[in-house]
Amino acid sequence: MGVVFTNKVSDHAQLGLWQIEESVEDLLAQLNLSASDQQMLDSKKNNLRKREWLSARNLLKAMLPENTGIRYDTNGKPFLNENSNHISISHSGDYACVYLSQINPVGVDIQKLKPDISKGVDFFLNETELAGFDMEDNILLHILWSAKETVFKLYANADLDVKKDICLLPFQRNQSGTIEVNILHNEQREHMVLNYDLLDNYVLTRSN
């Protein structure tokens, strides 16, 4: 299918979603990869990972045709060659997502709903969150996980503990909404608001 949407979410930021239906060969045919990008593609272990990787780059091409490629810093955070836009990338199941901002770092995460996420809540939720949220609400648990992934991608700091350093404040789950988050980063307390949307069998979360 390709591009599902490319939405301008603010005066300086846009969000894009790609449905991954094409083969590796079809996705590759739409791109002109550099030698280093081709080497990165070849390093992917299987066709699923290759299709995710290629879909994100096809989506970026649709959103920002003049881009000259994606690189990664030492923390694994993506950045654009010869372009000042900040970028965040996510993929899950049949979708890839790209989030671009002209003025500030961004984070985005997409998660396909699965039945067993509750088995891992002790890994990413602290005691306050475990007590404050409904652990029987499978969709809510996916929103919480996606929100923490979004913050982690935004900061791109391996020392940031998703359980201890990212605290999600109580909210009422709807089809879409916002989540307030307190973050402890470099011994400084920060606050931000995330946006989330439920899309069929997926949760999509992004920073402002």
C-alpha cells in the first residue's frame, strides 16, 4: 500500500505512516541507496527487517524528497545527512512510522497490540504506575509501553531507565489523547506531554 498518511502535526513537524505490503525488491526499486546504505541493508538478518528498513526510507522520501539519507549517532539515534530536520523512526507489524521536526528533537513509537504484554509490566512500570493504572486493560498497557519507548527514543540516552526515570501520570484512556510524563534526566526533573492514537490493532505515540 505504501503511504497511509503524511500529516502536518504542527507548524514545524510532520508525521508519516507507511503500510508495509511490498517485497524487498519493490521497495528497493524506489530508492537510490548509497554504498553505505546498501551495506547497512545487507546486514539485516532477514527480509522482515529489510522491508521495515526500506519502508521507513521510502516514507522519508515521500515526506522529505530532498533528504540525502539517514545516519545514526553513537547512541543509535537517527539523524539526517545535510538536513537540519530532527527525525524519529518506528516500525511494528505491518507499519513503519517517521516523525520529522524542523526545530526540536522528537520521539515516535508504534506498537502492534499483542495478548501477552502484561507478562512484562514489571520491566517497564514502576510501583506508582503499577498501583495507579488498570493492569487488566491490555490496550492501556500498550499505550504505557509505547509512551515510555517514545520518551526513550527522544532522549536517546542509554542511561535513562524506562522504569525508574520515566513516570507516566494517570489519565483516562480514549481513542486518542495526551499523557503527561515526568522524567529524571541528568539529575534534572523535566515534564512533557505526549500524544497517542489507537489505529485499529496498533498504538501510535509521539512527542510534541
